[in-house]
Amino acid sequence: MKPILEIKNLNVSYDRIKALENANLEVSTGDFLGVIGPNGGGKTTLLKAILGLVKPTSGTIRFHFKKPGGNAIGYLPQINQVDKKFPITVLDVVRSGKTEGMHGFHFGKSPEIKKALSLLNEMGIENISRKAIGELSGGQMQRVFLCRALMSDPELLILDEPDSFVDNNFESELYEKLRELNKRMAIMLVSHDVGTIAQYVKTIACVNLHLHYHPSNKITTEQLASYNCPLQIITHGQIPHTVLKTHDHEH
């Protein structure tokens, strides 16, 4: 598989405070990469650098997309960052994911409207297409913004904490949908839920100032410790349980 994203020796700082140091990463066609790490560890900074929202201090980010120009990256932001008071309908939110060839914000028979409605129907929410985004639940918002991210048929889909504000019914549906989408696009998924995403991702990157790439979806507490990623692993099985770090009792 050929890389579609290459990151080499990437450094990002805010007011001389390092947020990401000497990060190296390749994402190839067909990859499903889970990005994990503690709050403030640099996960969001990594995404912002890839999306061009922050300027690196040094290093390089190169894309090798098949489609020249256009929206080759689809992005699903954290829903709590969305301004629900903004006066826009569900349909127009989805349509905004494809700015090329837009024919104005109106209802009609244009190709992008048909595509937007098709995506909403695929997510089972075509009936809310005329609603304002302020009227939606968290799960509905996730569906809407996933549709928006897919409008341009991206080669790389980036999701920032998609399991936040999602109703239980949609969580498993969301990950199964991502597994299906991964057949035709690479995916980068940021999450704190290591146990859940490990069932779906193919590789893992731990980000805590530095980036440590793990070429499989199986990761242990010892590996997390060596990567300096202080996360708790929650495993899944017939009996719900959490695996905690061992410790010595004082006598």
C-alpha cells in the first residue's frame, strides 16, 4: 500500500511551549489508524497540523492523494465544538462538506443536494434534513457531521473523538459504518476509548508530546507505559470489567 500522508520530524509549539516533538507517521491507503493519548498530549495538535489549522515549527507534512486539489480529506470535529446557535439547516451543513460546484443554499435538484440527501438517508436521518442544527441531539449531530465529512468522497477521513456525545444505539453502528468506509478510504480516529477502538482499528499511534506508532491493534499496559501514554485499558467481554495497573500495598 502506498502512503497518502507522510509526516516527518514534525514539531509544533504554542508560544514556545512544545505541543508535539519530532513526530513521524505514515498513513497508507486502506489504513485504519487509532490515535490515543492523554488530554493535552498533542492529539488535537496533530490533527490541526494535518488539516493546516496550525503552522508547524519545523518538519514536513506531505499528501499523496490520487485526486488533485478538491477536498481529499473529510473531517468530523468534536461535536461539543459546534456552534448550535448558528442558523443553518441539517441539509446545508452536509452540503457544506463539498464546496466545489455548489449552486447556492436552496432546495432543488442539484447533484450535491441529491448526494447530501442520499447520505442522510444512509444514516437514517433524511427526515430531519430541514431542521436547524440547534434542534438536534448529540447522536443526530454526529450523524449529520459524518455525512458532511463524506460529501467530497475523501481519500482520508479524520475523526476527532467521534464516540463523544453519541447515544448507545449509534455507537456500535458508527464503528461498523467506519469499518465499511475503510474499504474505500483511509481513516484516522482520535479516541480515549482504547478498548472499543481496538476492535476496529488496524494500527495505533500513542501521542503524548512524542508520537509512538504501533503496527497492530493489540496494545498492552506495558506498551502504553513505555510510550509514556498514561491511559487506562478497558477490555470487552461477557463480564464487564476494567484492567487496572497493579500496585503494592503497604503493610
